[in-house]
Amino acid sequence: MGLASSAIVQTVLLGAALLGAISGMLGAFAVLRRQSLLGDALSHAALPGVCLGFLIAGGRNLGAVMLGAFVTGALAALCMMLIIRRTQLKTDAALGIVLSVFFAVGVVLVTVIQGQGGAGSLGLMTFLFGQAAAIQPADLWIMGGVGLVALGLVLALWKEFKLVSFDPDFARAQGFRVTLLEAVLTVMVALAIVVGLQLVGVVLMVALLIAPAAAARQWTRSLGAMVGLSALIGAGAGAAGALISATTRGLATGPVVVLVATVVVILSLLLAPGRGLVWQAMAARRARARISDGRVLAALQSVARDHDDPAHRVARGVLATALGAMPAPARLAALERRGLIRTAHQPPDPSPHWELTEAGHAEARALSGAPAEPSR
Amino acid sequence: MREDQLHEPDQALHVEDLTVSYGDTPALWDIDLDIPPGVMCAIIGPNGAGKSTLIKAALGLVRPVAGHVRFLGRPVAQMRGQIGYVPQRHSVDWDFPTNARDVVEMGLYRSLGWFRRPGRDARARALAALAEVGMQDYADRQISQLSGGQQQRVFLARALVQDAPILILDEPMAGVDAATEAVIIALLKRLRDAGRTVIVVHHDLTTVQSYFDWMVMLNIRIIAQGPVRETYTPENLRAAYGRHLALIADPAGAAP
């Protein structure tokens, strides 16, 4: 039986891709609003809710679990807001406190439920690190519904979300309901987390929010492209991770999804045109080469001028002294290829000499008159 | 006082008894302030004097403990589309994935209303506003690749595109080059001469007399307010900045 034809694998793949797309889309806004860590706190705070859902429903009931996760997640967000408003603590400290306290309560509840044993505890551990194989066909309807609502809201409120993400003060001064819009964005992130729990788990859920957005930012120049690409990367990472984990016995899905997404992020950070590290290193190299070539041309011209002979052949030692060091042979060869200098011999001296061509003189004059523009 | 009645409609900005506090430290204390229409007004004062807080409270971005604010007689909530606001450049992340024209179009979002997207008309107006600040060649440039002065001009264009009778700018000259400062000031003066009211949080005392015709001196409380000619005096400057300022603040020396 082929992989794709297995109904279970199809369900898992579709679910993981859906979830990745939702997280990627909403994560783009969270990252741009510098709220990525809020997602981390919300997902950790969902664990006690998951446990309560198990306890109340007496087993793995996705509706009860999601409701519980949403309630304790919202409670955590509320606590955080109160701490920031009412105390001197800053956002990072408030996040840390709320995240660890709620997670601790969750872990205590997990051990309590497992201590009781019985059918109720089965499947609880999958919510810690995620288990794609646990996704049921019925779960797809919930994921699809959440995805449609999120997509609809993002499309309908596109310009409002863009404005609030870029400049909330200006948005408020323009009379937009900024608090409401920010709340909608945050609630949608919470929904994505709740839906994604069983796939990725509470511990690593935040990676599915941040990683696709961080990778997408590297390649894009507009918000629309970033959100779209982020959703695609999320879907790809989710599907790939789920596939690897579902076909390998006992491999938790969350870590695999995160590793796949991380590879995409690393490649994006390195290779993206304009923003990638490799691209920037190459641009810096080109700039250095241009400057050093310019200095060679200027030195040759100045020596030629001293001798009142445009075709004066400059000896190796003279060039090295004028520049402070001998230029790399590759740079001289490049200049020669561009037809700006010519190698020549000045008998009886056996060592190579260089002279400027007509084009070389013109280029040197141009460089001294108008310095090359910095690349921008 | 009822909300639908005009209160002090002859003032572009009227502030009464305004008090704002962060925790237990007052940022603004019992501010009474009137700025008439058609002037170019500087709000000056030392660091921590509450200059930005004053305009944020006036715009309803900061909630005051007491007091009320009226623009042309109306509360700010009824005047949203008629006030152009230029926040401090550093208040946003310029690595946001967008270009200059897109940022300027944001100034039109309000007039578009919910759900509608900017179209060809918005694009044309945004380009015109960019041209007004000399940035027409940078419309498609990523905002992260603009210099500080260019970013400031884009922000100004975003306020201009609204075509509002009142403009409020928070430190528009902070960290911009001389060329940009000249462009901004020339533009603001043109707007003032066309009858708009321009209110600028300003930090450079040496240029107050040449740039502005009205001023408000602030240091938590109002120190002085009125036409620059009568208000820019050594006594007032010393009251706002302390006695060490005598050298810089000699009005005769700085006169245009």
C-alpha cells in the first residue's frame, strides 16, 4: 500500500498542512507585532486546560480539550496583562512568570491523571510534544473551520491588521478600534495554538508560529507576500514533519516539525537575496574588490603621470610600494580581463610590468572625479 | 457640557485643566492651552517636560487624569479625519515588509472605511503626497532601505495625504539631515500660509524664532504660550530650562 493512499496518512498530512498554514499566516502578524513570545506563554498555559478537559470529559475528547486549553490560555493572557499594568514588572518577566506557573500546574495535573491510570490518561502525553498520528478525520473539520475563520478575518480586515501591526499609535489617532483589532489578532493566535496542540504539543507550538514567519520575511518585500509565504512554509513544515513522524514508530511530531522548520529558517537566513548572510558577504566582497581595483588603477595612473608617459610600464615593486602591498594576482587578472590594464615586459628586467590601457585611463579618471556610489 | 455643543470653536486646539500622570509622577500638570488656527506652533521644553505626552493626550492616545481637549471646538473623537499625525520616527519598526507608497496610503485607510482596500485613486494621492516631500523617486523603495530623513519624509507624506486642516508632528526634525529639515520646514510653512494649523514638538531652541510664529513652553506645567515674538524671552527660557541656559537662549543672538 502506497504512503499517500493510506487514509490515516492522508488525514495526518492534511491536518498538519492545515495547521501549519494557519500558524504561519497568523504567526507572521505575531512576529511583526513582536508578540512571538506571547504565543509561547499561551501554548504552555494551555496544558492545564488540556488536563481539565481530560478530567471533565473522562477521556480524549477534542472539543473538551480545546475548550479547556482556550480557557486557561485566555486566563494566562489576562494574568499577564494584569501583571504588566499593576506592577513594575516588564513584559518579559510577566511572560516568564505566567508561562512557568501555568505549565507547572499543567505538569502536576498530568502526573495526577496518570497516577489514576485508566483510559482517561491514554493520549495525554501526546499533548506535551504532539503526535500527528492521533489526528482523527473529524478533527479536520475543526481545523478547517478555524482556518477558514482566520483566513476570512485576515482578508476582510487586511488593511486594518497591516496598519495596527506597523503603527498602532497612528491607527489609534486615526480613530481605529486598535484594542479590538489587537484582541482579534491575539485571539486568533490563541485559536491556532489550541488547534495545533495535538499535532506539535504545548512545548514547541511557538516554533510553528515564529519559524515560518521568520523565514518568509527573508524572501519578501510586502506584507501580503510575507503572510502568504509564511503560510506555505508552515504548511510544508507541518506536512513534512507529520509524514516523517507518522511513518516512524514512536517519533513525537512536534520536534520533527520544529526541526524541519528550522532548516528552512537557517537556509533563508543564509541564502535569501538582499537579506541573507551569504548574499551580504558576497556584496561586501564585491565592494571591497571594487575599491581595491580602483586603488590599483589610480596608482598606475599616478606613476604614469609622474613619468609623463601614459604608456609607462610600472614595475612590480613600484606598484607594491604605491599601494602599500601587492594586490592579489586574481584582481590584476580581473582588471586585465576587463581591458583596463595590460601586462608588459620591460627588457632587460624579466619581472612583469603593468601599464594602463586607454580604457584604464578613462576609468581611473572617472573614479577620481566621481567616487563609486556606495551600494545601497 | 454636552458633547454636541461647540466649546471654544475659535481655537484650533483648546486644552483645559489637562493632567496626565504615569504612576505617581505627574507628566503634565493642570495644562491650560490655546493654539489659534493658522499658526505654526512649536511645543518646546526640556527632556521629560511632557511634550510628547501633551500631544498624545490631545489625540486621545494617553488617558488623562483630568481635563478636556477640543479641536476647533469639538472633541478629538469627532475630528479624527481632520487631524494629520506624524508620530516619532523611532516609534515604529522600519524593517516592516512594505514600501514608501504603501505607508503613505495608510493615511487614507480611515477615509476608505472598513473592509475596503486602497485602489487606483489612493495610489495616485499617495504618489502626489510623496512628490510634495520630494520622495516621488522612492515610492517603490523598501522602507528599511530609506535613510532616517527619507523615513521622516514618508511619515510626513502619510499625514499630508489626509489633507487635514490640523497637523501635529512629534519631533520631526530629530536625527534628520539639514536638507530634509529644510524641505520639511518649507513645506510646513507653505501649509501654514494656506491656512492650516501646524503643531510641532521641537527640540532645537536655536531655530524656534526662524521656523515658528507661535510657541508653547512646557515643563510639566505651562511656562508660557503665545506669539514667538513675545514669548521667546530669556526669563521664560530660564523658567523652562533652568538658569544654565542663558548663553544659548539669548533671543537677540538667535534672531533671524
